[in-house]
Amino acid sequence: EVQLVESGGGLVQPGGSLRLSCVASGFTFSAFWMSWVRQAPGKGLEWVANMNQGDTEKYHVDSVKGRFTISRDNAKNSLYLQMNSLRAEDTAVYFCARTQIQPLLQPFNYWGQGTLVTVSS
Amino acid sequence: QTVVTQEPSLTVSPGGTVTLTCASSTGAVTSGYYPSWFQQKPGQAPRALIYSTSNKHSWTPARFSGSLLGGKAALTLSGVQPDDEAEYFCLLYSGSTWVFGGGTKLTVL
């Protein structure tokens, strides 16, 4: 069974930093693109970042470029999101999600339960 | 930046049929946008329903179908059940990035 478990969320002051983690199980983590998606309270979904299996391709939404960095450790079956210079508008539940490329593109076919990040003074 | 537009809300009767649509600010939605659809119920993580326009996941009920309709991506629910009441999000691929629609809140009444 595919499982994605996020952790690392919490309350942080504006300008602060936080590192989110996502531990994967039930599949060969190193074979899949992985992503972060967020959802502000009462709002819709927003793709934040994704990266390929070998850490050679990374993409971030414009609103977090230069502040957030996605990374992974395939030996630990783990995905990370380093979040710096946090703003109130970054307040959201952050989901980890898996993407399958072959045989057809299946974005975000599995999701974790999410971890809440609150940016407030 | 691409803006993806969905109907904010729709209402359907049990047993009825409803179509949700997904439009792109850049023009007609084609298969090259790899349109996908997700269902989310309150307090839960989203669940993938449809990928690459019309393909269903192994867990997707047969009453859900995806298509391209009039320059938009579409999700059709046939024989709607009360359990289908949820928010539905479409997703489009746009130049190495992904863009979600604002979501459609579907009420079954």
C-alpha cells in the first residue's frame, strides 16, 4: 500500500524558516517524480514544487522561487521542502504527492494527509 | 501565468448527470495539457480521479468520465450518488509547471 506521511509543520513567525518532510512507503520511491501541493485554509489547491527521481530537474511555482527548495533523499525514501522567508500567505496545509510518468502521465496519483504550516506573529 | 477556470458551484439531483468544465486562459485545452481531475471532501486529502484527459485510476468509479468538450476539459458524472458531494479540482500541465483550477463545489440535492 502506497503511503506518504508528512511532518514538520507548525507555527512560525513571518520571515522564519521551516523544513517539511515526507516519508514514503509501499513503492519504489526512487522511481517516481515527487511534488508538494498546498492548500490555504478554505481555498483551492496550489502546486508548489516538484522534482524528478535523480535530482536533476526541479521546478517551483513563481510565488516561492528563491524562498522554497524541494529536495529528496532516495536512501531514506524521503522528500523535503525547505521553506525560508515565510510570509503570512504561505499559511496552508502542505501535501506531498507522487507523480507517475509512464506509461501515461499521472500527476499526483497518491497524496499524503498533509501538514499544516501557520505563519503568524 | 496560466489561469485555470472552473464553475464555482453546481447542483445535481441524485441519479442525475452533471458536467464540470475546466478552461485555460491561454486558449483551448488540448490533450497536451494532460488534464486531470481530483475529488476532495472536507477534512480529507484530494483523491485522483482522471488523468491524461480521460483515463481512470483503478479506484475511480465507472460513473466518472473525462473528455475534451468545446475547448475545455470536462468531467462528467452519470448516475450521481449522494457520496459524490465534494469539491472537484482540475489540473493542467503548462510548461514544466502544474496549475490547478479554483475548484467546483458539487452539491447533490
